Amino acid sequence: MSAPARPALLALVAAVGLWAPLANAGPANADAAVDEELETCLSCHGDESASLDLKSGEKISLYVDRKTLEASVHGTRVRCTQCHPGMDELPHPERPLGSLREYQASFRESCRRCHFENYTKALDGVHEKQHAAGNLDAPFCADCHGSHDVAPPGKPRVKISQTCAPCHSTVYDAYEKSVHGKALVAEDNPDVPVCTDCHRSHDIADPKSSAFRLRTPEGCGTCHADPNVMGKYGLSTNVLSTYLSDFHGMSASLYRSQKGEPEKVVAVCVDCHGVHDITKVRDAGSQVLKANLVKTCQKCHPEATESFPAAWLSHYEPGFKKAPLVYGVQVFYKVFIPFIIGGLVLQILLHLWRVVVNR
């Protein structure tokens, strides 16, 4: 090794030797800082009687249960003052909050610092629109995720729908009795949809909007067009493709592609199968059971007669056993149209050949 290179190598080795212990000590030092701050905070907030009187006359508990906090997803990785900025001063500075709900709403800013992407999505959601309109009863981050007891999202999966239940109790009661709800609550089936699968979690759209309605088939198709999921239950995966190929589906696709408002209501999955009260198709109360189908059609077609549903092929692909006449017409046109087009192309080519030869 050359003499000029030797000092540079020694400097590099020395730098690595100094940096390695610091790098290894980083997480330990961070954990120690969290633990130290937690002990300081719990010296007061570990008292179950700790509370604060608000201007509204409400009283807020300031008690923090150590075991609950340490078992949360934040655990001992997040310092108290990361969520409660400005509270590292003793005594704590006063906060001009009039009510308990205002106090709870103020923590959105704490969540934003670490969860900016989800915070931004929530700004476009129906809940945030309620906040902007002055409705503080609409949920904030901690209402769904908890505060000191934040759990990993989706664990357990059944907890997602149960989290929505306090505000949407009527909807939850219907869902719990549905084919999806029974499978989730009673069987803990991971394949069935929960609230956030259909409505999303942070950027929740208005379910009464045309955009949401027209997106419904795509949402249902996520599961019902998946052969890996449907294969477990012996269900057809043709439901989405057959819907999109009939009048209802083509109309919905057209309106959605043009981002326009349908002149009339276009039937989507939930109009026939139900929304939160979906049952098995063969259950006596099913809206798509043959005996009940006329009533279902009459919601959009009030003059529909008993024979009206017979014009609809349901979600079956035409075949020799199901709708053989329709299947025969499809096969005929698949052969007839290429034959006609081929004949026309041949005629044109022969005509051009004759023109060239006659020259």
C-alpha cells in the first residue's frame, strides 16, 4: 500500500469505529428517552383520580393506564409529547378548549404529523365534510383508532365493523344479520367484506352520491370476480362480466366513463341484492329469489308483470342448458358476422385485382 493512502485508510477505520457504537446505541437511547418521559408523565397521569374541568362544565379524565398504553401499537416507541406537544413544560400551559369534543378534535394535528397521507385522504371524506359544516359529532381519528389503546388496523378484523357500530347502529344491526355479517361475527371468516372494504377507511365517499353508486359493481367484483375466493364457496365468478354485458351494466359503465349524472336510476348490485342486509340467494327472504324477483324489479319498473323477470338471464352465461336460444343466436352471429365481413373484403380484393388486370 502506498504511503499517501495509509492515512486515509486509518481515518476511515477510525470513523467507522466511532460511528458503529453510536448507531447501535441509537434505538436503545431512543427507547430510554421514551421510558424516561413516560415515567415522568405517569407520576401524575397514573393517578386514576386525575381529571380536568372544562369551560363547558364537562370533566375529562387525565388518567393513563400503563398496561393499555404499552400494549398499543405505539407502545413505548412514541413519546407522550409527540402526541401532546407543548406539554413538556411543568406546570403544563393552559389550553383554551371549551368542550370535551373540541379537546378530542384538537388531536387531529398530532396524528397528521406522522400519518400525513391518511390525514390528507380524510380531508376528502364524508366525515371531514361534516366537520367543515360544524358537526363535531362526526368521528375524528381517535374515535375510530382509539387514543392510548391504538391497535394495529384490521386486527382483529371483526373489530372494524364494531368500531363503526356506535354511530351507525342501525346499519350494523342489519349487517350483523346478513350473509356477510354472520360469516364475520360468528365464524371470523377473513374473506367477507367489512365496512372499509366497500366504503374505504379515510377517504369515505358519500354513499348517496351517483359516483359511489356507479362504483358499486367494481367494489363487489373485487371479491365476486376472484376465482380464489369464490372457489371456496362454489360461487360463480361470472357475476361482474354478465352484469357489465347486460343493459344495466352497460348503462352504468357509460355514465361512469362520462362522469355524468344518470337521467334515471341505473340498477347496480345493491338494488337487487340489498345493501347491508344481503342474504344468500336461496334464502326465503332473498330479494333475488324467483318468488320475490317481481317485487324487486318493480322498485324500478312499477308496471312489471310476473313474466317480466323471465327476460333477464340473471348472472348465467347463455349455454345449451341455460337460455339455449340466446346461446344459439350468439354463436350464429359469431360465425355470420365474420363470414359477411370476410366476403365483403374478398369482393373488394377481387374487384381491385380485376381493375389491375384490365389495365
